[in-house]
Amino acid sequence: MYEILQKYIDHHAELGYIFVSEFLNELICNKIKDILETEDLD
């Protein structure tokens, strides 16, 4: 029972980590785009 629970937790922790990574990548890319776009205006 405990092993199954551990696998479940590990699996979801992995998914959570992937989700957070994707989110941060998106955030960073958008931030870089914003910086580049504002520099182009100058």
C-alpha cells in the first residue's frame, strides 16, 4: 500500500515539476520578448 502511494506521489511531484518548469520558461521567454520589444522602440 505504501509503495503504491509513494509511486503516486513521485509521479505527481514529477508532473508538478514539469508544469512549474514550463511555466517559468514561458514567463522568462515573455520577459525577454518584452525587453527586446521595448529596446526596439528606443
